[in-house]
Amino acid sequence: MTDAAGHDNHIQVNKDRTMPRFPEMPSMLDTTSFEAEAAAIAALGNLKSEGPATARDLLRRIERAATVAGEPVLPFKHATLYAVLHELEFDGAVGQTRNPGERPTYSLASRGRALLTLGQERWRAAHLVIRAAGAATETARS
């Protein structure tokens, strides 16, 4: 079978069956999405626990909390946090207030609380799966 450009879009598996070809190999671990989600969860969680903050102060608070938790390196870049804050604001998850001559201050909106709850559930479930996989591996080695 060929597409409009005349390229074969199937890989021959055997004489009787074919398997469709992906345009690109799908990525199981998309680091950009991971970083953005980590930054969003960190920002929303920190705004919930410590209250409104500028982006710079929010970054410092997240870094301090990560260090206290024994994770001195954040799983996202600083620029990612700024981009995520803009997306969260556009989505209505955070609000922004700006006084003349000052940096904007972000605060958690009710939509942000809902997104935080969903995000925490996703990460908690992923953590449990990873722990279970590790436990299964350790049991198999014994």
C-alpha cells in the first residue's frame, strides 16, 4: 500500500500479514512533556502550600523544598517554569496580579487546585508502578 507521495506505508512482517509503519518512532519518554508537567505540579503545589509568589520567588521556594527533600537538582529547567506559569495563567489555573514597577505575582486559582489534585494522583500512581516493578525485579533476583 502506498501513500499520496508514492511511499510504501507498510512493513512486510511475513507473507500473509503487514504491519503499518509509523511516520516516526513514538517516544515513550518525552522529556519536554515530563519537564513541563514536573514544573506545573511543583508550581501549583508550592502556590497551594506557601501562597502567592513572583516567578523568581516561586523558583527559589521550589529549589529550597527540593534541597530539603534531598533532591538538589530540579527535574526541569528554570525557563520551563516561566513558560509553564504562562500556560497555567492562560488555562485559568493561576492568576496574576501586577503592581506598577513590580514583578507579577502568581496565585493559585480553583482550576489550579483541581489540576494539582489530578497531577498528584498521576505522579503517585506512576511512583507506585515504578516501586512495584523494582520490587518484582528484586524478588526475581532472590
